[in-house]
Amino acid sequence: MTTQTGSTVTRMQTTRAGGQMIADYWDNIFTARERGKHVVWYNGSALNPIFQAAGLEWCHGEAFSARLAAQHLEGPAQLAGAEYGYINELCSYSRTHLGCAVLSNGGGPAPGSETGVVDALDQQELASKLPKPDFFVNAYSGCSTGQQWDEMTYRVFGRSIPIFNVSIPFLWGNRPDSTYMAGQEWDEATDYVVGQLRELVTFIEAQTGRPFDWDALSESMSYIRRASELRLEGMALCERKPTPATYWDWVASIAHINFLPGDQALVDYFASVRDEIQARVDAGVPALENERYRLYFDGIMNWNKLGWLAKRFAEYDAAVIAGRYTHSSFWQEPQLIDPEDPLRGMAQHYLLCPINHSLKTLNYLTLRDCERFEIDGLVFHSTRTCRAFTNPQTMLASTAREHLGIPAMFFEGDVADASFYKDDILESRLVAMLESIDVRRAKAGV
């Protein structure tokens, strides 16, 4: 029977410095108005290199919601959103950020509401931190809620703030020549999104009254390409047994690769991450003291429970190695980035969002990583309010079981709403899966 041993987790030292980078980034946004900067609110794809080149300050909606949830500060915004009329089954990322929009726009209950759940101090705290946008940009792929998110925010602000939508088509993969990053559909979709990005640049020029700095965009993308290469080098080191770093370490680096400025500081950060992992390999220091199981995590992170989940898996000597959210996202194909033609590589990465693929491609990516990292079992976080990520999970589990003989477990939670998570369900299902892995090993004589 599987028992708890309480393995010691060796945390990455670079995480502390990385946390300060994120804090500095948000402080910079909170003071944007004082510095006379234009502010753009955006959701979905990593458009920040374009905003950086245009001299803007940018607030990524999912990122701000995730930060609030990780700090357990999401309550006031979610209450404000609920009073405005957004039900709790709505994507909790968008519900949280829409609540921030309500607060930033004067805060408070929905028109006609008899109670004011969010008190004045909570309203003042959040509204004073997140500056109102000068315009919105939406570039969401694979998620119908995401594609409407900025339209909903636009309405909160009285439809008075300009908005631009970048249309990103779903990659159905139905044509005979369609494969991962190849085929007629891939080429046509790439050309279409590049055209959308050029229109976005024209829109930004009109909003700022300044010509766009294409050299600055090329420079930013060259930094992002190098940072991504270093990140992938660090991930490759985790193929070793026992792993020198875990999925939780890569979760801690998502903000950096997703929306921090493309500059030398970003490259230096990921060089430090890669070097620390290499040093662990050289010294024989594992991420988990007694690694017995190697797991794959599918689902967006439950930000309220990040530290808790890392400890929970470690209690059972289970090292979560990789996941769709970390390893199939965020500039994960740096060879596509050409600083001399930056928009094309950007467009292709936006198409590679892990909820923008057909099941055929998702099966390919999941099986590839399970084989690469010698995974023993799959953990599916059935994110309650993110159906785009959750929809294919039972089929992915079935394919992994059929082709690799790997068992899977499911637990329900959410990205930014802790009320959906039940620890006893996670523990019972985790124990059951680990016991099935033990049985499989015994039969194989391992």
C-alpha cells in the first residue's frame, strides 16, 4: 500500500530573485499614470513585445488574476464581479479581472443591488493599484470566454475606451498534410494572424500618436528567443532521474516568460535557472529527496493551492516533472522566432496555445512528453471554470493508457477560485493511482 513519507523538497534559489522581478513589474504598472505612460489591458496571447516596442505599460488579465489568487487576495474582486452579475461558473480568471475593472471604474454593487458586499477599503485598495486602461487588446485563441473577455470589460467602462481584437483561428488539423507546425492550414493561419498583428500595430500608432519602433520589437524578440532557449535547456535537464527540478519550479517561472519585458534581465534570469539546475545535476542534488514516481500534470495551475499541492505530492514521493501548461506554452518553439521578421514567429506561437489544437496534436504532445520524461502517471486538474483546457482530458488519459499503459487520476479545482478544490478527493485519487503504478511495476518485475 502507498504510504506517506514526507519527502523533502529542494526549492530553487532563483525563485526568490524571480519573485522580486514580478513584484517590480507590477509596481511599475501601478505607477504608470504618475509617469505619464499609456496603459493597455490585454488577455490571451503574449502580445507584450509589441506593447514594449510601442513604449506602453501592459496589464495581462490572467496574470493579474493569478497573482491575486496566489496571494489569496482574489476575494474582493470576485465579490465585486458577482455583485455586478458574473456567476461563479464563469472563468475565474475573467471573473476576477472583471471584478477589478468594476472596482477600478468606481467599484461597487450591480445597479439595483440592495447590498454592498465589497467594502470601501477593499475597493480603494484594488482600484488604486490597477490603473484604468487607455485601450484594450484581445488576442485569445481556443477559448470562447477569452474572446469575449475584453468586450465584457469594454462594457464595464461604459464602452468609452477603444478596443482591438486580434482574431486567432483554431488549428483543426483535419487536412491530410496537417501535423504539428506543418501543413497548408498552419501556413494559412500564420499568414492570417501576421496580417492581424500588422493591423494591431496601426491601431496602436493611432492611439499613441507615435510611429511604431520595429527595431525595438526585433531586439525584444531576440532576448525572448534566447530566454526561451535557456528555459528549454533547463527543462531538458529534468529528463534525468531523479529530476533536479519539478513542474512547480517551472510554474514559478511562467510569469517571466509570459509577460515580463524582453530584455537582458530576462535572459539573465533564465540563465540562472538553467545554471542552478545544472549545478544540481553535477552535485547529485534531486528536487525531491526520495523520488519514487514521476508524474505529468495536465491543467492550468490552481494558483490558490500552488505551495499546498507541491507539498501534497511530495508527501507521497511523487515528483511532478512536466505538464501541458508549462511545457507546451510560452515561446516553447524558439526556433520559430526570427528577430528580422518578428511578427511571423509571434503569430505562430499564438497559434500554438495548448488549447488551440485538435485532439490529434494534443495526443502527440502528451505522449511525446510522457515518453521523454519517463512518466509513470498523469494528473488531470479538471479546472472547473476552464472548459477549454478540461474538455479533451478524458481522451488524453485514454490515449496515454492505450499507447503507454500509463494510469491517470482526475481532481477538480480551479485557476483562481479555491472553493472548487477538495483536498480529500485529491488525496484519495492520488493514492489510488500510485497504488496502480506499484501493481504495474510488480507485474513487470521492476
